[in-house]
Amino acid sequence: MLNAEVGLFQLIAEYLKINVKPRCCCAINGGQRTNLPDVFAIGDCAEINGQLLPYLAPINAGLPALADCLLGRPTMVNYPLMPVIVKTTTYPLTLYPPAHDLNGHWQIEKSNRGTRALFIDDNQQLQGFVLSEELGDERQYWLDRIRTTL
């Protein structure tokens, strides 16, 4: 199992011949498995279905499946939509970033309650958002309108 600082991870991955992505992450499947049958990854060094998700929600979602896999019970993770919430008093943010390889555009609206930025893909589907200040309360409304899963 790999969960290491990037420099150490690169050395370990090179030694083990793990497929490493350009962002210094190893690609894993939904069972936390790398391209090697007995090597798993979780956390900052793992790219999940093409997305780097270096925060707690994906780690917490993946832990039960990883434990099952390590015990010989292959299990796939069912990742929920996982926004990032930055809890600062001066400028709170709620983010659900679109996949890095999506084409589309941002629609940005500003009001006295904050800023709302919606990422609309080329098929006119909502794929991501950023909400600032009081608009963070809209998080569930926008999550319900995103049609993608990891």
C-alpha cells in the first residue's frame, strides 16, 4: 500500500514499476489497486479514475474497500460526489472541480451574497462549481444537478 510524500512515492513507484501519471500519482481502479496486482494506493499519491482528489472524503470512502481488498475480498469503491469545503471566516468556499480533461466554460455570477461559478461542459451539462461566502449554502442544490460519478 502506498501513501507517501511525492518524492518518496516516485522512488518507490519507479522501483516497483508502477504506472505513474504526469502529476506524480499512480492510477488506481475503484478497488484502490494499481497496475500491479498486489500494490494498492490511497491518498495524495493516487489518481482515481483520472482525477486527483487529495482530500479526506475520497480517502474515507476508499478505506473500507481497501481493507476488504487487503483481506482478500476484492471490493470496488462507490465514490459519492465530494465537494471541497474551505472553512475560513473571511472567504469561505465550496468547490466541486470538473474533471481536468473536460472541455467547457465557466459561467460566473456575482451578488452581495458571494460569487457562483458553474462549469458547463460542451454538452451543456453542469460538471463543476465554486460557491463563495453565503452561497455555500447552495452546495446540495448544485450537487443534485451534476450527472457524473467517479
